Amino acid sequence: MLQEAIALDTGFAMAYRKLAVAIGNSSTAPTAGAGSEEVRAATNAFTRRDRLPDVERGLATAYYYGVVEETRPRRRQRTDLYSRSTLTTISRSTISRW
């Protein structure tokens, strides 16, 4: 379904982020690497993040830095920018466990 959404709107940043998360959560997903589908989807979401509301932009940015750049402190720092949201707070607690 996410691939269909992306096919209809290639600028749909949140669909790319959700796709990256789904791939990352999949038990059959290969290890994240430069050419992995998860990295490509996270990168696409990150490059299109300017189209997102603040909370979703923070989620896309945090996921990118955690998966692509593999920098947890930077990822946590980025989510702190959007800490007013309950959704982001929940995501921050998930990030902290990684």
C-alpha cells in the first residue's frame, strides 16, 4: 500500500518514512547498508522533509540520522527539537532503547 501511495505521489515524504520503518521492522529485512531499501526510503523521506509538518519532519529527520547516518546522539538531538508532541515523545523513548 505504501508503494502505491509513493507511485501516486513521488514527493510523499511520510510514505517513504513509513516504508523505511516497515522494512526495518520486518524480520526478513536485510541488514541496513548503503544500498538497502530501508536506507533508500529513509533518504527519500529526509530529502522531501520540507513538505512535512514539524512533528513528522522531526520523525523523518530522526529516522534518517539513526539509520542512514547511524548517529544516535544526533538523532536524539533532532527529536528534542520537536519534544512538545506526545507522538514525538513516544518515538524518543523508542529511540533511546536502540
